[in-house]
Amino acid sequence: MKKRIGLSALALLFLLGFALPVWAGQISLDIAIHLDPSHPVFTIGGKMKENVERLSNGRITARLLGLEVGGERDHLEGCSSGEYTIALGGPLPLTLYVPRFAAPDLPFVYATTEQSRALYQGELGRLMNEEMIKNGNMRLIGLTYRPARKLTANRAVHTLADLKGLRLRVPQTSIYVTMWNALGALTSPIPLPEVYTALQTGVIEGQENPVDLIFSSRFFEVQRFIMETNHVYSFFHWLINENFYQKLSDADRKIIQQAVDETTAWGDEFLLGEEDNFFKRLLGEGKMTSITPNLQEIQKAALPVIEEACKAYHPEVARYVLGLAGK
């Protein structure tokens, strides 16, 4: 009789819409990466798949999805809604879901990656993640190093004056649009998969990205100059759907987090090792010309935009940013 009651109770739970926890059986992760498969981050994604399957003894499996399911915004919205388990984001998740904390991608502020990383740590990092969960239904579980962003164009940019009228592609992020417009460029927030064709056809004259993406996207075929502006030190953001995360057991959360931690540590070393190689290949086989512009005058012109942006940030974020930008 007791067994019958137990079975009836379990059946009643299902009738009422209560599902067994995710950890009760096999777990499958769909990991959406908004970059071309030739990009090094796809190698890092492959390492994440390998690590999570190894650490779970094959009970947790992973599948990598790419541009065939859309661009960065599509992936983020899909992760937020639960269509994908994990998504990789560049600058967009911060501006979309946690604008008060979107300072790590603010151009012409940071001199090193570690200065930018500080905004993800301690109390500020905790508050950022709380807001990401609340606004985006996603949890930030890891950061992957990105080489500094550099400007490329079909005209040489030595000074601030050379930026005037430059038809420039920027990410679909408001601060990039505002900043480069203020510096004299004419910006177009074109989705990444369309940038090569836009450069090839002359719709735009330039774009800005880290060297790994410039190379993997083959922008060197349609760009002549690479300016060593190093204007953004930022990260790729690994985000997990919060509803999915809450269904996991503590043990499975630890497995996934350990896989992410091992993967991002390995990925940072991998990308650091590749960064110089990519730059040399852009100058060599890519036949681009390297230019070191007058950054002091550009940074001075950028300061009013930075100060205005800080008005919308969390007070501690603003204090930190202004302390660096004002030096």
C-alpha cells in the first residue's frame, strides 16, 4: 500500500506540472558561440565541451552552436529565454541587461586587462551578476580574455583629425556609437556577419576589433591599415540560463563551474600565446600596415563622453572609471 501511495504522489506531482530536477538524468548543454568556427574561441568552446563531459563522466554532454543560429544578440536572447543553455557574449550582454555596470567595454579608459577585470570582482561583481539574473535571466559564470581592440581602415589614422568622416562599423552597443561619433567618425552598427561584405563593397571604410577576430574574419583582405589604438580591454562573457541553473543540483553546478573555470584559465593562456602571432600574420601574409596614432589627443577628446557615460553607472563603477580616465 505504501508503494502505491508513493507512486500516486509522484504521478500527482507531474500532473501538477512539477518536473524532476535536471540532475535526475542525462544533461545536455547547448553552447551558442557567435563567432566563425575558425576563431580561437571555438577552440575554447571545444575545450569546455571536453571538460564538462570529462568531469561528469559523460553524464553532462555539450553541443556547440555557431553563426548558423544567429549573431550575438540572437544568442543572448536565446539564452535568456532558455533556447540555449549557455551563450557567449562580447560587449552586448552588459549594455543590454546591466547598463549600470557596462563600464568594462568603455573605450579609451583602461591601460591593461586587469584594470578592466577589477569591475567584475568583489562587491561590484556580485551586484552586476544579481542585476544580470534579474534583467536577463542569465548568470555570468566565466570570463575569457580578449586581446585589446584595434582600429582598422582603408585610410591611415595618425591623429584625431584623420577620424573625421570615417565610415566606421562598430558593435550594436550604444557607447561605441556615441564615442566614435564624438571623435568624428560616421558609425554604422552592422552585425558582425555582414561586416566583411560591407567593407568589400565600400559601404564602410573601417571597423574595430581585437586582432584574433580581425584575422579569423579575414578583414585584412579588405583593409589596408591597422591602428594600434588598444582602446578597449575587455572579455568574452560566458552566461548560463538562470532557470536551467536553478534546476541543477549543487553537485552539477560545481561540475559545470569547474569546467568553466578550467576552460577559461586554459583559454586565457591560449589567446595570450596567439595574440602576437595573429598581429604578425596581419602584417605579414595580410599585408596590413601598422600605425601608432597620437592617442593622447584622442583620449582627451574621449573624456567628455566617458564623463557623460559615468552619470548612468553605479556610483562605485563611476568613481573607479573616472579615477582611471582622469589620470
